[in-house]
Amino acid sequence: CRMEWQPDEQGLQQVLQLLKDSQSPDTATQRTLQKLEQLNQFPDFNNYLIFVLTSLKSEDEPTRSLSGLILKNNVKAHYQNFPPNVADFIKRECLNNIGDPSPLIRATIGILITTIASKGELQTWPELLPQLCNLLNSEDYNTCEGSFGALQKICEDSSELLDSDALNRPLNIMIPKFLQFFKHCSPKIRSHAIACVNQFIIGRAQALMDNIDTFIESLFALAGDEDSEVRKNVCRALVMLLEVRIDRLIPHMHSIIQYMLQRTQDPDENVALEACEFWLTLAEQPICKEALSGHLVQLIPILVNGMKYSEIDIILLKGDVEEDETIPDSEQDIKPRFHKSRTVTLQHEGGEGEEGEDIDEDEDDDDDTLSDWNLRKCSAAALDVLANVFREELLPHLLPLLKGLLFHPDWVIKESGILVLGAIAEGCMQGMVPYLPELIPHLIQCLCDKKALVRSIACWTLSRYAHWVVSQPPDAHLKPLMTELLKRILDGNKRVQEAACSAFATLEEEACTELVPYLSFILDTLVFAFGKYQHKNLLILYDAIGTLADSVGHHLNQPEYIQKLMPPLIAKWNELKDEDKDLFPLLECLSSVATALQSGFLPYCEPVYQRCVTLVQKTLAQAMMYSQQPDQYEAPDKDFMIVALDLLSGLAEGLGGHVDTLVARSNIMTLLFQCMQDTMPEVRQSSFALLGDLTKACFPHVKPCIAEFMPILGTNLNPEFISVCNNATWAIGEICMQMAITIGRLGYVCPQEVAPMLPQFIRPWCTSLRNIRDNEEKDSAFRGICIMIGVNPGGVVQDFIFFCDAVASWVNPKDDLRDMFYKILHGFKEQVGEENWQQFSEQFPPLLKERLAACYGV
């Protein structure tokens, strides 16, 4: 029999002292933790830690638990370096003490076990699962509970591995075993058992699918359980089953819905929240309408009732604090922003470009401080999706409730009514239209409510109806709404400022040029807010300014407006350091402003351009150093480079040919060559957008690089990265278009030399140039082609239909160019004769036939 390891008394006292020190608030805790870390150089240090956790029962529980948690961190960091006898000792001690009388110690041992297990040890610790499953049968409650706690953590951490051949399919034994414990007399153990099985629903583990009916029956048997944790796990299971095995639930759907209606009103909010998820999930199923139609009369009032702020919410939201605009934001309140890389949208077809992915981040609510999911948000989201499923059929159940809510004297109830109105806006818009002329003025009035939380929700709900507001005569609702929203942008409450700014951005997107008459007034407000806002709302203000620029476009290019807007933006720009993440929203904003102002941005373009190039250069350099010495350098935040590339695109798009001198004086083409080969898809996406914009703005600088760039563009035509592929395709198209224009112009200057090559390029030339709008470049290129056809008419005979199609793409060619087209078309028709022309023109699509007949009489 081998000797069990025993601690040295002095060593033990030293470890205990350090554990004690690290808990007391007054000593330098960091130093103590460093000392504990240094003890890792002693091979049996971890034996001391497990000893304190499992055997030193005289010690207080927090110290024992801390010892276990430090051991867990050591396992995470250096388990592979533990000597085998130490690892074995720790494993044995864990299994021998899983039934410790203290719930805290049992839980700590469970965490330690699953950490060892997830270190690849499930394979090399074959006795672990059988022993834990065996211990479930113990008469001792603590042993059973401790083992279940550990199993639940292992199921959470290693569900996929447990359902694989790697371990010889232990679930075949474990799942039937867990199901037996659904009837256990202890609620804690019933709860563990359901939680363990729940880990395998979404992955559709075979062992669970084989026992699915037993599982569902066992869940139904627990429906009325008096323990809230058990009820929560039952609800969670049914929600997941709805996603993966709806076929097994359909026969019982009526009673499941009845059960969930009850649970959504559970006195325990955690249970109610799990149950409320059921409606969200059901709304995505094809059977939703049929299954829920008869239950709306019960469900709608329950959801509406769940949309009120709870008392605890109001305390957390400081609902009684009306003015807080002078209090600086705490940095952890500011959520990290993610820059959405530029996606090129085709505007050539005459339609305005629509943003591809429209992601509504905070769809349903505006209480960001409670960004954790809660019953209010879940109820609102459920009402929103159900409104999209049932449309107008929802309103008979809602309208009678809404009247009582919207005019209620208690602000909490009134506020929930406004949220309801916003939640149904998308799905029930058509049915709501008759009520809007009355409701919108009421909501605009709510913007002046004395409660900040009412003012902020009114901003959000009004933004959900912005589309309708804009469709009415401007004096009816747009003007009063805009006036009040602008006042709210300058509200004394930060939450209201934020809601108003976001709502105004939505209104801008809907109203577009309708806002032009009020630009002076709008800019005064937004610029005033600059001096007033704390950190977090400033970031939202940039967005409102950028959206304004996108919405009114070149109308912003007036000296008066530029004078208002640019000084504060440039002041911020100069204030921020290159490492400051606040540059992201500012750069995005400036990109929109530059595109809108066009030549009006010229006075500001040089420093902005230089800084963007510097940001790209710095990021590339840091990435290079990191890839060579990852232990010496930090990985760069590539968002800086992405945002800078996007602003350069905005400059190229806005300034057009004026960007030429800036490009000439910088190494942007070299940097672009590196960015186009970056490992990160978003970097490539933005660099292809910039390449396309530079191609349009200053092709002579792109031309020398084409031989190097084209192969890279080609390798990125991979639809797996759809936005990268889209932008690469677009850039190739822009380059081809410029090449085609160049060929046409060459032909204009020296037709004798180029015309013999017509058959080689005429077809792709025509297909490239048919897609651009009438402009000077197109004009000069077509003149060249017409002259070359004059020199070598035989060169187009094979592809004449493509030439006809390209001619028809002109809306208003200049008179002399129209004459050139006329002569070529009629010349060809006379050359082949009436009969052949008839046969030839039979191949034309009807639209082409009509256009040629109408414009050129052929």
C-alpha cells in the first residue's frame, strides 16, 4: 500500500497565511496572488491546495474554497506540467470528497473536476464518469448532490465529446440514469437531473432521441413542481424541444400552451422569463399561427403585462433621477462598438444604393443599462414577432388594452403602453394607420412628459412610425415631431438624449431630402449638443450627424452649413489620439460628411487624408511585428485600419478627381496592396471598396498596379465571404470599365492602330459600358468605338447585337454622337439587306427592339 502524501506543517501554514492575506481588503492583494503564483515552482504546491480544500475541515469555508479556485486556475494554466503522482492525488481527493457537507466546497470540487475533465482528461480519466454515476445512488444526500453538481458542469462543458465515439458513448447509460432522478424527493436533485439532460437537446444527442418520449412524459409530470428552479428547467427544456423536436410536442401543443401561459405569469421572474422565450421560439415555427390563434385572447394581455418596468428595474435605471447630464459617464457603461465594413452598393441602375445588411441592434427597447435580457424585453420581443406573424389579427386583442394604458395616470403603466405601441409598429402598421392621426400627436405630447423614462420610450416608439409620419404632408406631423425631437436631443437626462438621437437618426433615414428646408435648425441643435454631451452620447451624436449627411447628400454643401458643422468635428478630430477607439464613430461620421459635401470638403481633406494613411500604416506595421514576435508585441486592433480605409473611400467618392494630388503624394497604393492580402476578411472587404473608389476617382494611379492587383481580386471571388466577394467583383468591374473607356479613347486618338483589334475586344467592351450612366467618360469612349467601326466595319459583324445593346443603353446622347450611332445602324441594315435584318432583329429582346425603333428608326 503506497504512502498517502502528507503536507509539511510549515509549508501548510505558509499557504494558509497567503490564502488569508489574499482575502483581506487592506493588504496588497495583487502581491499576495503573485506570491501564490510563484509557489507553482514547487512540484507539490498543488497538493497543498487540494489538501486545504478537501481535508482541512477545521478551516473556514471561504479559505478552503479559494484554495480550490486557485488550484483550478493552475490546472487551467499548467496542468500538462503537473507530475503524474500530483495529478493522481488531486483526482482521487476530488472523487473522495465530492460529498463534503458544505454546498460551497462541493460546488468548488465540481468546478475543479470539470476543469480537469475539459483539459482532455475525460479520455485519460476513464473511472470519472462511472464513479460519478455510481455515487448518484448514494443514500447520503450530500454525495448524491455533489456528484450531480459535477456531472451537470461536465455535461455543460463537454456535451459534444460525451455524444461521440471517443468515449464509447457514455450517454447511453447516463441519460436513462438521469431520467430516473426526475422523480427524486429533493428539488435540488430533480433540478440537476433536468439541467443535465437539457445540455443534449440542441445537439440532438442520439441517446436522448432514443428516450425522447420518456423525457417529455417526465417533464409533463414535473409541470406543477413547487420548486422554482425545477420549473425554470422544465420551461427551458420545452423551449429547446420546440426548436428541435416539435414533432413530438405537436400532439400535446394545446396543454403545453396552457402551461406556458401560466408560467409566463410565474411569481419567480426567472421562470417567467424562460417561459416567455417559448412565444419567441414558437413565432419562428410554421405552425405558430394555427397553434396560437385560439390563445391570443389570453396571451396578449399576459405579454402586455410583462412589458411594465419592475420596481427593481426602476431603481437600477434611477427612474427618479430626472437630470443627470452633467455627471460624466463611467467607462464600463460604454459598450464596445463594432465598425461595419463598407459594402459597395450598386447605384448604377439609377436606384439609390440600399445598405445590404440592416442589423437592428436594439430592436425592441432602449434600456441599455439593463442590457441583460429580462422579462420586459422578452415580452416586447415576443409581441413584436407575433405582430409580424398575425399582422392585423392581433389588433382586436390589443386595441381595447392600449386605450387604458396610453392614457393611464400611473407613469409606469403609461410607459408600458407606449412600448407596446412601438413593438407592434412593424407587424401591425397597416391596421394601425387609421389610428395614427390621433396617436402620433399624443406620442409627441409624451415627449414632454415629466418622467424621463416616458420621454425616452416615446422617442423610440415615434421612430418606429417614422415611415408613416414622412408619408403625410410635412406640416401635419413631420414638423411638430422634428421640433420636439430636437428639443429632446438637448434634454437634461442622458437616457432621453440617447433615445432622441437614435430616433432622430431613424427619422433622417426616412425623411431624406424632406429635411432640407430645416437643415439650419437641425445643425444648430446637433452642434449645440456637441458641447453638452457626455462621452457615451457623443458617440451616438456622430451617428446622427453621419446619417443626416447620408440623407440630405449634396444639399449639405452650402457655406453656411459647412461653417456650422465642420469646426466642432475637426476640433474633436484634433483632440483624439491615434489609439483612441472614439475615432471609429468619428471617422464613420466624417466619411458620410465628405461624401455629401463633395468639393465643400476640400479645405479639410488634407489632414484627414494624411491621418487615415498613417492609421493604415501603423496598423500594418504593428501586425507585422506581432506576426514575427507574438510574445514581444500585442496584436493590433485592425478596426483602426478598416475605418480609415472606409473614410478614404468616402473621400475618394466625395472629392472625385480632387483626390488625385493627395494620392500622388502618398504611398496608399503600396499599403492597399498589403491590405488586399490581409488575413481578416473585413480588411480585404474595405480595401476592395477603396480600390474601386480610387479607380473611379483617379485611375492613372491605379493603372500601374493592375497586373499585381488583378490576381488578388480573382482569388477573393469566394461567395463564402459574401461581402468580400461583392466588393472584389465591384472593383474588378470598375477597373474593367476604366480599361474599356481607355480602349475607346485610344481608338479615338489613333483609330488606325487600334481598329484592327476590334474583334478581340468589342463584345466585353460593349457589356462593360452598357452598365454606366450617360457621362463624359462614356461619351468619349463611344466616339472612339464609332470611329474604329468606320475604319474596320467587318470587326463588329460577329458581335453586332452587343453593339446595338450598348447603343440602346444611352438615355440622351449628344446630337453628333446620336448621328454617329444612326449612321452605323442604318449602314449595317443596308449592308445586310431588309430580309437579313429582319431575321437578325428577331433575336433582340423586346425592350431593345422598341428602343432602337423609337430612337434610331431601325
